[in-house]
Amino acid sequence: MGRPVILGNGSLTIGLNEIGLVHDFYYPYVGLENLTTARSMNHRIGVWVDGNFSWVDDGNWSTSVDFESDALITIIELKNEQLGVCLSLTDFVDSEHNAFCRQITVHNLHDDARSIRLFMHQVFEISRAGRADTALFEPDENYILDYKGRCSLLIYGRDSRGASFDQFSVGNYGIEDKMGTYIDAEDGELSGNAVEHGGVDSVIRFNLELGGKAAETVDYWIVAADSQLSAEKIHKTLVEQTLATRLKATRNWWHHWLSIADKTTHTMSQDERVLINKSLMVIKAHTDKRGGIIASCDSSIYNYGRDYYSYVWPRDGAYAMWPLIRLGYTEEPRKFFEFCRDTLTDEGYLMHKYQPDRAVGSTWHPILHGKHSELPIQEDETAGVIYMLGEYLAASNDREFVSNLYMTMIQPAGNFMANFRDAQTKLPHASYDLWEEKFLTNTYTVGLTYQALLTAADFAETFEYPDDAVRWRAVAKEISENCAPLFDVERGAYRKGYLLQQDGSIQNDDTLDVSSMYGMLMYGAESFAGEQTEQTVKLIENILLDKSPSGGAPRYEHDNYFASEPPYQGNPWFVTTLWMAQYYVRVGNVAEARRLLDWTVQHALPSGVLSEQISPTTGRAMSVTPLVWSHAELINTILDLRHRPDSE
């Protein structure tokens, strides 16, 4: 289903589904410890009026889910014509406190006065095993507490007159054949059960007396903290300051954060600024305050696969940082590079992916290959981080920060890239490609490694390590002089790559891959990236680009990830489609670049969020939504277009 809105403050992250219901609740790291049970249950909102009850996800409500263009605050409307009720939701994660806050305005659409009951249902899985959680009602302060160990979740709400919820119920789900206490709400009354443990959920009720065509606003929040005492402190702050005050403070925080980009974007059109701002906020919502950048917080993919996208891929993180660096941000890049410094191995390479707490993430890359071992890595991730650090220094002139990374990150990574080569070919040794599928010497990785070595050499000269500079430049030169095997002369296109066999023979992979073109275009040696790139693009245009009803570009020929529908080559991806747009910008074909940019916008969710890929026939979002990398490339494409004199 995806997440049209992701809210967060770098510690507490909330994913809302297409109806605006809480489906992901990450704390205390962005993307780690999802405290909801999105695979089986999600939070609910229900309304009882005139003897009739309805949950907002029962198919009887029209829904609109969006967020503001200059603050990560929702604009949600849920309407049930049969009940004559409309709910307007303004949601945010507090910029200073770990609290998910909702202002819910209940509209009576009838002319007659009515009693309308609003029910808020919460379900968490703190223990991750569906057992040993506790939920209880705290009568002195009138809140629900859901806790386990060092995680306490405080649930509270009150109407505009200051009256708290008038009924509650705590119950079990997933054990003893119990479906959840949310069922208790469907007769309009709650039992008042005050405590349960195991798999627990809770419901609170607000009884609102509304005149004809009148409305009432309920303030509702869930505080996340490491103890009941800490949660209560935040709760009391919200009570004292009011949610309206916290909403204003949070909106101001986002305005201030986006003002950094405004220095660059203020001359752009309003549409371009909205696209950039929304994409920036998606990236920021996935950025942990300790430096990790999550690929996607959308947990719905777990319903169809073995794992989530809620990891820090160094490659995705580096690409996410690129538009921020170009727009003048420094705090997020610095913390990301510190994250990479701390996770770099002693040998100088980065692993496949990491958790946001810096632990190594899961992998499907084996160490054993036949009868010998190989590193389970994607070398482009190490190279990409070094290259992006160079972009950061060029944009920020933050010499002191970068110099402190020389011995701890730049030098070990530079030496690793220089050494991780095959003597026979002089090119990088095989590792997994950027799509995490093929073990080979990958064309994209070769191009990026070449450029990363030059970047490392620039660092060495800047910080006066001449021996490193000479060596790394020499290796980069050797790579540039030996790239010929990466180009398929007969087909007239870059290969995906090749695998050097144990007996010295070479097994080519001639798959047409957009990343091969992009890797050489952006990072490859100029002497090798001209005519060959143009030839590769022509083949991409003939075979991959716009060859399905939905348009766009799949990653490569016969891409079967997420079961592409035959006879198409694969599902269109936003990243690769925008890479094609960036190519067209470089060669001066601004009209084609804008067409692909417009295509991207047209295939976003109504909230402006971009998925990883779409169906080649229906254009429906597929895989995770949002994907941070998609939003990074959207910003980069707009910036590329704006930096061309003929694009004004």
C-alpha cells in the first residue's frame, strides 16, 4: 500500500497509510524498532453516530491524504456521506519532543444537532514477539500507558474544552483467540477494562455534542520515551503548552530548515519549489539524528518479502546527501559521513548495509564462491561515499571536518580501492553490483571507483599526503586506460560488466543496463565516456525507454524484480528514468529532460511521494513508497535543469 506520508524528527518516525492511519511507528531510531504490527493490524479511527458505527478503513469513507508543501504536517480529510460526518486531520511529529500529535476536527454535516463519538484505537508490539507488553489506564493523569522494558508509550487526548476521553478499554489481540479490543468500540461503548499484558491494544472514546453544521476539534497524542516518568514529562509539556502551540513551533522549525534550500530555489517556479521542498522533507524524515539515512520506512514490503528497506545503504545515503549538499545543507552530510567513518572496516570498505544503530544489516551476499571466499560487499558503496565527501568539501569548504576524516576514512578507503583490483585486467575486482544481484566487475562500479580515487587523490593533495596522491592517481589512470573490455563493440553499448574466472578467462555480461551508461557519464574518464555513452543511450532508447504503456525506463533488460509483466523488459524505476533525464540535460536536450521530469511527477502519489518503481501497465506504485533515492534524483534533475542557461 505504501506510505503517502512519513512524519519524523530524527528519533520518532510515523508512517501513515493511504487512509491516514498509523501503520509504522519507529522509535528510538529512524527505521529501527517498528513498534506497530503493520503486517497484521494497524491503528484505527472509528465514528459512532445515530446508532451506526464505522471504521474509516471499512470502505465507506472517501479519503484525501497529503502534507503541506513547506512543513511536514498532514492535510487529511476523511468523509462518510452516509453518516454525515467528516474528519479533518492535522498530524505532525513534534520537532522537539518525541510525540506523534493529531488535531482531529469532527464535522457534523447534518443540519440537526447530534452526539458523535470518536474512537481512537492503538496497537503496538513493543516486545516484537507479541508477548509481555503491558497496557494500562493511569487514572490520576487520565492516560493509557503501553510499555515494555525501556520503551513507554503514553496515549492521551482532549477536546477543545479540555475534557479528556470519557471511556477507554484495554485488551488483548493475537492470543487466546482474541482479535483485539477495538471490537469493543463497535457498539459505541467501551468496557473500561484497565489493564492487560501479552499482546495488547487499547481504545479511547470522545463523546462530542455537535450542533447542526458544527465542528469540534480533539487534540490527541502518543508520546514515546524510555520510561513512564520521561513520557509524563513530555505529556505535561504538551498539556501546558497546548497542541496548537506545538504545531506552530513545529511548522516554524520546518520553515527554518527549508530556508537553507530557499537560498537556491527562491528564483524557481512555485511548482519546482514544491517538488523540491516535499522531496527534501521526505529525505529528512528518513534521516536519523545519529547520521543514518534509511532507504525507506515503508514496512508494507515485508508482507511480500523477507525483509524491510529500513536499513542504511551507504550508496542510498550518499545519493540522498547529494541534493542536500548542492542546496547548502551541512549538518546532515556531516553526520552521515561520521556514520560511514564509524562503520568502515579496518580494511577500508563498507559493508552491504547497516542498521541505524551502526550494527551490520542483513545480507544475501555469500562469502563462499565455489571453493574460495569473496567479500560480501558492493564496492560502489565505498567509492560513492568518498566521491560524495569530495562534493561536500567543494560545496561547503569545510576543510577542518574533512581533514579529520583523512586518516580514519579517506586513506583506508583509498588504499582499499587501489588494492582491490585484478592484476590481469587492472580493473576493480568483482563485487556485487549496485542492484545487489550480480557478482562481477560492474561497469557502473568501475566508473565510480575511478572517480572516487581521483577524489581521494585530491584530498591527499589538499591535506598534504603526496605519496597517497601520486599512488591513487596512478591507479585511476590505469583503470581509465583499461576500460575497453566494458564496451561491447558489436552491440554498441556498455556491458553490465564481466566476471574474471579462476582460469583467467572472462565471462561477459552484455545486459543493457541504464546504470552502466550513468556510471560512465557521471564518473568515467572523459576519454572513454563520449561516443560510447551516446551509442549506449541510443540502444536504451530503442530497447528500454518508454517501451511499456506506463513509459519510463526499467533498470536493465529482463529485470524481473517484483515480477514484471511480460512482454515488457521490466518495471519502470524513477531513479533510472531520472538518470536518463540528467543525460538529456547534459547533451542539451532540455525538452526531453523536462518530459521525463513531468512523467515522474505524474506518476507520484497524490501527496507527491515517489515509489521505487511502477507497474508497466497500470502505472501503480510498486515496491516501497516512498524511496528516498527516487526523491534525491528528482531534486538533482530539477537542479540540473535550472543550472542550464537555456532552461530558464
